[in-house]
Amino acid sequence: MTRDKYRRPAPAPAGSRLTTSAMIASLAGPDQRTRPAPFGHALAELARERTDIVGVTADLAKYTDLHIFAQAHPERFFQMGMAEQVMISAAAGLAREGFTPFATTYAVFASRRAYDFIAMAIAEENLDVKVVCALPGLTTGYGPSHQATEDIAIFRGMPNLTIIDPCDAHEIEQAVPAIAAHRGPVYMRLLRGNVPLCLDEYGYRFELGKAQLIRDGQDALIVSSGFMTMRALEAAEALRADKLEVGVLHVPTIKPLDEAAILREAGRTGRMVIVAENHSIVGGLGEAVAGLLMRSDVRPAAFRQIALPDMFLDAGALPTLHDRYGISTEAMTRRVRDWLGERAAAAT
Amino acid sequence: MAGPQPGLPASGQDEQTPPDGAGPPGGAGHNVPLHERAYRIRRNALRMGEVQGQGYIAQALGVADVLAVSYFHAMRYRPEEPEWEGRDRFLLSIGHYAIALYAALIEAGILPEDEIETYGTDDSRLPMSGMASYTPGMEITGGSLGQGLGIAVGMCLGLKCKRSGSFVYCLFSDGECDEGSVWEAAMSAGSWKLDNLVGIVDVNNMQADGPSTAVLNFEPLGAKFEAFGWHVERVDGNDLEALVAAFDRARRLAEPKPRIVICDTRMGKGVPFLEARERNHFLRVEPEEWSRAREALDAGRLA
């Protein structure tokens, strides 16, 4: 086969470049507060009372923080090997026998490889299986094989499935008992390792299915999920220097959407609505919110999306890539400032 | 098509009649012995690991002998023309072994040596996981394990349709055999009697969560492939003579069946203090250890 060209030209003589952050990269900045393995610790803790909870993984216990659970409850941990399909089928089998499995792998493998198995063995039967996946969206610089840029787009089409995208360690800890208590299948996007702490400062409590206004502002409303809420809060703070007041509505439950909260906040007159997500611009929270607003005849002053482009992304260092694709705090701040500036200029 | 067609042409004629323009295997320096090739592959890999301060270096050191025999004994290709139609194809299903394959591609003259400094950096042609769209000589995008062998099946079928005598070599790993798709491909290759396919399995008995036999017992691996209709060779993957013999038998076999060379390798091979380190999927090497590793490798270099 002949290709027109490779993605990259042969390199120019070496300069100083960032090295990649490889498979595992922390989202935390140098001075940021973090907590280690919040999912693993929360699940191990919960499983002391909930004896029905079991853990299964596809050769990624250490990389999804499930090893914490495995160490605490070895008799309830099943290493299924690097075999996502049978892991999901087996989780369905365990659920049929009355257990509540937490199944972990990377988001690419659950969404791209195991989809049919999740659909038919779990979702169609509305079984209590929680699929918890690391490396959602662009959280590794390793390249498209591990960047789950479209996992929400894939899973949003699955009936019965609840989808959540927590922001930080604080929220993950609270989400674990909440999804365990929920009847039915859940897909959770997982941040693992040393996970940033952010929402505890706002007195935030996670509620499954609820969007919450973390910060108010009259000029624009950022609707966001996952760690993009942390970045939206940072951007909103930065934009105060421009005399811009930006609100942040955190939507950790992507499906089912908290339609009432979104319509209430997006319906306030005069505000631009910007949906920010660590996901492809296709099929994620942005399109979900846009569809809801259109269906409901709610028309914000303007509607914009901050999301990953519809393409297979580059490999490289995570900070480089977040900047390149517009989801770093700085890139986001610039774009929101520009959008609001353009609107102000057009209005005069 | 209604299932396997016994009428597909057999391959392997090229043993007698090399295609026009096929040079001897390998790039620069026709008389370089294989142990020197393997040494240089290891050294290239160590230099790349040093650039990044990390990498799947233990796997690269382990598989270097297998790559030396593949690129400097078994396969036919043109270094200056990596997409030459008559080449044997080498598919790297295990994308994280890219550091090892780049090291071999550099030694083969397919990639320039000065790109070592760019390994894994932003905008490099040598990303940490091997991708066809980035790197000359990288035939497929690996990294989502369990896909390479199926692609190999399709390429073998395509080569047969084209009446090509080229072989497809596909490198995958013991842990990868956990994936059901490997066995779909294995059954397919056996059913199609793909005698132009040479599978290579790197068995180092280590995967992400621990020793492969403990994570999900894949043994007896040879008997499994045999049962799927394959010709099986199993060798010490760090014994160059044994590898050469096994690759030769695999290529020259007259029987119309796919062939597999199962290679038991030692992670970190060639650098004794890394060989001795507690085994881990992603081996940590401290910044000051890279130069020590190079020295240790140099010390073991055969004259």
C-alpha cells in the first residue's frame, strides 16, 4: 500500500521538546492538591458493608486502581486477563447470581471492543454491572489506541445505561456508593492515580442524575463534565480579570441528563452557553445539551462547544495536546474571552 | 466467498528465486554477524529509553535477538524503499514494543539513526506506541492488542490473490493471547492454510498486572496453535542459532499451514542488572542508570 504521506515529516534538527507523559499521566498541576486512587479506596471501603460487590478486570487492576480493592477483598476479585469481552460476559454472569460487579479496563477497550457484550449481556437485561474505565477522552499522550475520545458518543446510544463523568477525587469517592446503590448498569469515566481535588472547596456533594451550578455569572455559562469542570472554574476565575462573569454548571451525569437544571440555567436571558467536555465534539455532552435546548425551544444568546476535534489525535505530552486541542485552562480561557469579545463587538 | 478455498496458491517459491531487486536481507553492512545486529538494536533502544527517561526497555532488550533474526536473516526488504511491493511484511501487533522495532528499523537503514533523539517527543515520527501513519517501515497501527494477527490473515490472503511470494511476519505476545480475537485469527489462518504467515510470539511471561501465566494461563501455547492447524516452533528467543534454525524451518516448511515461532525471551536481556531487577511490565530505570545500562551492554558485546 502506498500512502500519500505520513502524519509527520522527517524531523528538523533536534531542539528541546517536551517528552511524552507516556501511558500514565497525571492531570494535576505541580501545586495541585490530589488524593491517591480515590476509586480503589472508596470501593474497598464500600465493599466492607456491601458484600455483594465484586471486582473484575481485564489485566488493568493496577492501572484502574482496582488493585486497592483486590488487596482488601482478594476473595471477591477476579482477574479475567486481557480479555474485555469475557470480562463483561462474566460480570453479567456474576450479576445474575446476585453480585454487583465493578468491571474495569481502559475506556477505549470497553467502548470499542466490548460494546456488544455490554449491550446484550448487561444493558438489555438492566443488570447491576458498573463498568469503570480509565483513560477517558484525552488523558494519555500515548495515541489513538488508548485515547477514548468518543466513548460517550458510543455509550450514549445504549438504552438503560447511566453514564457519569466525575470531575475529581472528591466526586469519585462520592460517586462510588451512589452508582453501587443505583439499580442498573452504569458506565463511569475514571480518573486514576493521583487525582486532583477541586470540588470539595465548593461544598459540593455528588448526586446521581443531578447537574449543579458551582459558580454563577451573568456573561456566560459553561456547562461541563469531568475534569473540564475544574478547568472551567479556573477559566472563570481568570476571566474575572477581563471583567467577565462566567458561571459553571457541572453535569457529571451525562445520561440521563438533568434536563430541568440545564434548561433552567441555559434559559436565562442574555448568556452565552458554552459546553466544555473532554470528548470529541461529535456525540458527547455538547450535542446532548444542544439537542435538549432545540427540542425545548430554549435559545441561549449564543451556543459554543469546547471539545476535542473529530479526528484521531496526536501522540505527545499531555499538556502539549490539551493546548493543541483547546481543552487546557489557558486555551479555554482564550476562546471564551474571544467569543464574548466578538459578541460584545457585534452588539455595538 | 463460501469459506476457505483450498485453491489459493502456495507461497514460498521465493526461496529458490529471489524477486528482482531483492537484496540480501538487511541494510548496510552485509557481513555484520547477527550478534552484532542484536547488540546494536539493544543499544539503539537504550539510547531511545534515555531520551524519554522511560519506555518498555525491558521488552525491547528481550526481543532484540528475535528482531535481529527477522530483519537480518529471515526477511526480504529494501531499506530505501520501505513500501516495496515485493517485501516481506512485519506487523507489530504489540504497539508498546515500538521502541524495539524502531531500534531494528534504524539498524536496517529504514529509519535514520539521528531520529533516536526524537523518540516519543512531541511531533516525533517515533511515537511510544507504533503507528503506521507515523513511521516508515511500521506496517500497522498496533497497541490495541489482539488485532495484528487478524490483519496478517487479510494481508496473507491479499498476497495470495496477487500471486505474491512475500511472507507476513506478525509479532505478538503471550499476554496478548488473552484476547479472543487472537484465537479467531488463529482459527482463520489455520482454516485458510496460510502458508505465507509466520506468527512470532514473544513469551516473557509478564503483562500489565503480573506474570502472564498467573493473570490468565495461556499455556500450553504450542499445543493450542497446533490444534488450530499451525506448524509450531518453540525456541529460546535469546539463542540466535536456535532462532535462525526455527525461522528457516518455518519459512521452508512444505506443508500448507501457517507457522508460528514461539520465542521464550528474558526481559532486560543483555543488561545484567536490568535482567535481575524485579520483573515488571513497565520497568523503572533511574536517570543515572541509563549510562550504566549502556556500559553493561557494551561489556557483554562479543568481539
